[in-house]
Amino acid sequence: MDKPELQEAWRRMTDHWSGAMVVGGSDAIAVVSPSRPSNGFCVKVTLDDGQDPFRAVAWALSIETPLDPLIVCSRGRILYVLDAKQKNVVGKLRGHGGEITAIVVHPSFPYLFCTCSRDFSARLYDLTMTPRDSPNNPHWPPSTSSSLGGAPHGLQSSEPEGVGIGRCVAVLCGGPSGGHNAAVLNASFHPTYPLLATCGLDRAVKIWCLPKMSFEEMTREDKPLFSSTRIHQARVISVNWQVIYTRLDDEHRIDVLNRLSLDVLATHSAPALMRHNGQKENVYLADGTIAIWRWLGFNRFFPPNQQKPSKVMRGCASVRSVS
């Protein structure tokens, strides 16, 4: 958007779509604009993959067409990409082995988004790429050919990934190696560092270093930098980085990152039935909780006096409540 010829078009586009909300239904996606009701519309999506309603929606942008907003939505385990201007489907992707629970778009790179799923995994997608026609999975010894393990193993199945735009570039796998042991419910990209926080039904909050992503191969990661189940006593519904910007110049509206907030997160959990002294018959309903806490290992992996992160990324578990 630094090009002068695009700045005016970008301003018109943001004014047109400012405040617009995306709502998912049983078989359609609706865009509602409270400030401009005439801008609202509804797109009916013809589906052949079951009767699940649309549950997760998000806005996105492609760097190839930055003036055309995209809508990423999911129905069951299938992803759809819609062109908001043309009001049609421009991408359909498969990959997860369970229902998609959330879609989170990177705040600095809006063509990159994460999907969370009940298959215990999270997947990273790039909207600047096209779907794979055949799997390019790593081989599992003693075999020397590409594995056909599919979604349960955090891999791509033998069928084509989809049509249109979008490609899965990385999988954050679940399982005993370090991933989630139940459904992943939410995620949050760090706005300036290659980090992704996830939370789920297993009461765990995990922080992952974004793996190296390429066009040729789908990266598979099963060991987060941080993992804890001691923050909440019930399923963790949401996680969010609490990065604070400090106004440096009011006249020119220049904001800078506050280094003290780079490692602070906020999470919240749902109410849950708890037992008194382990007795099955004696239960009570515990309230949901909100926690604001600091990840103490942040400076270990991203030292403040170094421009590049540490070469060795071995996980640690350290957390203390700050609120």
C-alpha cells in the first residue's frame, strides 16, 4: 500500500467495508453492515459435504489482489474462500479430519490464517498458493516413499487438497509428543514475532514457533515451545496476545511496540462441573475464569539485544499469573 496509485483505492475499499460483519448460517454466508445497510448481501453456498452449518468465519486479504476482501469460512471439516466483491466461492479446501472450530487470520500478513479443529490439530494456510493435487508428505522409515497417513497423523490425504486458492503449508499436530490431546478451540498469532498460541478442550495453552513454510513441502510440527494445563481447570475457550502499542507522536500518529507487553497473554475458560474431594455424587459448578499471564520464556527464545531469534528452539514450561 506504499504505492501512491493504490492508496486512494485502498482508502475507498476500507471505507466501503469498515464495520462489516460476516455471519454464518446453515447453508449461506451473510455480510451485514450496520452503518451501511445497502452494502449487506448473502451468498448461498451449494454444498455436497454434509449438512453441518457454517461455524467459523474470518476476513482475509491476498497480496495479489489486496483491494478485494476475502471471506474464509468453514462447514464441518471443509474450508471455503469467498470473494466479497464478486460474491462467489473462489476456493474450497479439505485437510482436517474433524470439525473446524475456529479460523484466525494473521494481523500483519492477512493472507496467512490458522484453522483449529476437533482432530487435535491446527493448520496454517496461505492464500497466495494453489491447492496441492497430490500429497507431498514425509516418509516414515523404513519406507522411502511418501506417507499416506492423512489427517489423523497431521498429513495430507491421498486425494487432491481442493480447488481454487489456498494451500496448507504447516500442521501443528496433536498427540503425546507435545501437541493437544483434545479438540483445539482457538488460536492467536503474535503480531510481530513468529509465534502462535493455541488452547483447547484438554485445558492446555500452548505456544508454537511458526515453522518454516515453503511451496514445495507441508511442514509438520508436534513440539511447542511452551505448554501448560495449570492456568485453568476447565476447557480453555480463547487465547489472545496482549501486545500494547505506545503513542510516540500524536501529530503523526506513530505507534511503537511496548516491549514489556510482548510476552503477556489473556485466556479464558468455561464453567465446569467439579467434584468435592473426588466424590462422584458431590459435585458443584465452578465458574469460568479469565487469566492474564506472562510467558517467562519469551526472552530466552527472542533476546531483546539480538535481532535474530535463538537458533535452538527447545521447549520449556514456565508461567506465573500477573492478574
